[in-house]
Amino acid sequence: MEKTDKIVDILKDVTGLDNIGDNLDQDLFATGILDSMATVEVLVTLQDQFGIAVPVSEFNRSQWSTINKISDRVTELE
């Protein structure tokens, strides 16, 4: 499974939204899809699924705001 597909699946599981992968550049925070609790759940799942570490102190919403940006960050941290 491609990385982006895995990320979309994670977001679907966390948010319960089936159409979340329709726009990979949609701002997940501005649209209210992700709130602080969902963000933590997504980050923990990403860490488990991809074997990465995302220090909370280094988390910047602007770098994690879209599916494409999440994919880019995961790639950088792998």
C-alpha cells in the first residue's frame, strides 16, 4: 500500500469520514476535520505505522495541515 493511501486510511479511522482522501491538499485544521485530540491520535498512529518519532515540541500545524504535507513529513522522518 502506498504511503498516502495508508495516511488516508489512518485519517478515515480517526475522523470517521469516508471522503477524506478526495482532496489531498485540503486544510484539515481550517475545515475542522482535525482538532487537537484527533491530531494526537493521528500522530501516535503515524508513529506506530511508519516507525517514526514526532516530538510534540517540534510539531507545527502548518507542516501537517494537508494529506500531502503529512506524507512529505513522514517521508522526511523515515
